[in-house]
Amino acid sequence: MDLKEKLITSFMVFEDRVDVDNYVHDLRSEAIKIFEEKGFPSKKDEEWKYTSLKSILKEDYTVFPKDENALDYNAVRKYFIHDIDSYKIVFIDGKYSSHLSQTTHDGMDICLMSAAIAKPKYRLVIENYFNKASGKDSLSSLNTAFSCEGAFIHIPKNKLVEKPIQIVHFSTGNESAIMLQPRNLIVVDENSHVQIIERHQSLNNNPVLTNSVTEIFTNKRAIVDYYKIQNDTQNASLIDNTFIKQEQESVASVHTFSFGGKLTRNNLNFYQNGERIDSTLKGVTIIGDKQHVDHNTMVHHAQPNCESHQDYKGIFGDSSTGVFNGKVLVEKEAQKTNAFQANNNILLSDKATINTKPQLEIFADDVKCSHGCTIGQLDESAMFYMQSRGIPHKEARALLMYAFSNNVLSSVKIPEIKHRITKLIANKLGVRIGFDL
């Protein structure tokens, strides 16, 4: 039995475990039919032309973990941004950990998707927002079919959330191979502001496949800062599907830092549904060995006087592979759009590969849009200049690569995250820096 057949069969078992009388039931049933029809994407699909899932689909994944597993906080402390006070929503092998979580809050709703789906008090929010942004592609539909656990966050009007919210998913490796499908729903009402940090982390080298979906809704004048830290083990693969719907005058930014994992695919989709909206998509990728990272982005400009800014940096060593497929769609009504898109890459090895395809589809005639990509190597003259002034070769190389990615780091608004990412970059580049985390 291949993985597709196993999932379709497992859906029947899953249906027996959840409430078939709630609103989400019909959505699940429709979604599994879409997945059954489409199956897993292949390289025949244009958007998956440079990313093959064959190597990760051959594992015999456990779909439902058998037991609840506990973790000691000290054993996983290093994976949190622990030098800031924050709310924490923690999952272990797909199940909520009350021991590691800290969700005591004031004036907002932070709970589990399973609780939000089941409780009448959240019914209106679920019906208005759940599955209203995610696409009908096969992997998002697969997640919808099995949607049960994940983070539900509802920020009411005029609320400044004083502490960041950390969402952390741990895989213990107690199963020989496991597939996880977390589902997050984040609704930020008018004039509110929230910062969220997300991480998926395996704790040993057993194969893990995570198919995650996050829906984010930023209502009028809301502000959302979202940070993804991807630094997993060599046998962990992540397909991350994030959908963001923005209303008038809202500001949303997503920073993605991809440093580890076997295969990582980031599908990031922004939908602008009002005027004077600002969308920011930035990322830094530093990988080696045979790692593969694929960024697939889309910004849909549907109304006038809006902006979007995309800036992705990639550093690829050994036999690693990078993919960037960025699309900006400007509708006829979206006059005065200002859209910027850039993808810059450095190849450190003759065996490293980058496939980049920035795209603009513009149907308006009064816009300012630009896109571009570069692929190159380190500047030898800059290397010579630094070494001639006493900087060793290794440190000079690392400084140039850090400078290359620094303009992405400069827009990070949480100092502790910038601190952590700087340390992770230094570790990836093989140099020491003068502070600890």
C-alpha cells in the first residue's frame, strides 16, 4: 500500500474519532475527495517542476501516533526563543502539550483547533474563517481532510499583544517514521497587533514528514509579524502552506529562515482585499549536503494603492538545491500598485544548484513593479581586500555571506530573534561569534 492509499484508508478511521456533526465535517469530506483525485504533486506540475517528493513519499509513515509522549523542558529549552517572555503553544508528535505550553492570556483567545472546532463559542469564527483562505491544491486539501490539532489564535479589536506567541511542533522520533498535519488558524481583528514565531523540530533522525497549513486573516489596520525558523534534522521534511488574507490598511510580514531539513517546501500566498495594504515576504536560506529548499510565493494585488516587497537570499553549498518561484499578480483594478521582488543567490560549490523564476503578471497600466534574480559566487576582490587587512580566509568568507543576507535580518522587529538567527547563520558558516544564546 502506497502513502496515498494509506491516507485515504486512514481517513475513514479518522472520521470515527472526530465529531461528524460539526461544521468542519463537510469540508473534510470534500477535501479528501480532492486529494484522492489529484494525489501528491509531481514534477509534471509546473509549480513542482524542480522539486520531487518521491524520496520522502516512499517511507512507511505512521499517520496516528500511538501514545502521548512527554518531554522535559530542559531537554528542549534551546529550541525556544527563551530570552523573551512569550506565550507558548507546544505540540509533541501532533498532540498538545499542556506541560510545555504557556497560554494564560488577557482578552484574547489562544487554544487548540480541536477545541475551537468543538466549542459553540467559537462557531462563528470557525465558520467565517476556517478554510476560507487555503487553496484547493492536493496538499492543502489533504491537511484539511485531517484537520484536528494545531493553534487557534483570535485577537479581538484594538488589542496590542504585548508578548510574542511561539508555536513549536516537536517530533520525538518514538515512531520509526511519522507524518504530521498541523492546522493553524489565526484571526487578527481591526487595529490589533501580534507577533508569532513558528518552529518544527525533530529530536532524532527518524524520518518525519510534516504537511502544515496556516491561515492568517489580518482585518482593517491590523499588523501581523510572522517568523518561521526552519533548522531541522537531515531526515525531516516540511511542506509549509501559509495563506494570508489582508483587509484595508493592514500590514503583514513573513520572514522565513531555512537552514536545515532534508526537503523544505514553503508555499506562501498573500491575498490583498483592500486599499493601502502592505505585504512583506523575506527569507534567508543557507544549506549544504544534499538538502533541498523550495520557496514558492504569490502576492495577489486586487485593489489600488497597495505595496508588496519580496526579498529572498540563498547560499548553497555541497550538492544542495534551491528553488525560488515567485509570482506577483496585479489585477486591472489594482492601479498605483508598488511591487518589488528580488531573489539573490550564492553558489559555494560546483555541485550546488539554484532554479529561480520570478514572475510578474500585470493587467493594470499605472503601476511600479520590478523583479530580478542573481546567481553568482563570492567576490574574490572583496575576499582579497579583507585578507590583506589580516582577516583570516574563513572569517572573511563568513563576513561576506553574513553581509549578503543582512538586509533581510535588518527588517526583523524582535531583537532576540535577530540575535538567534545571527547565531544560527554563524553556525552554518562555521565561525564563532562573540556572544551566546
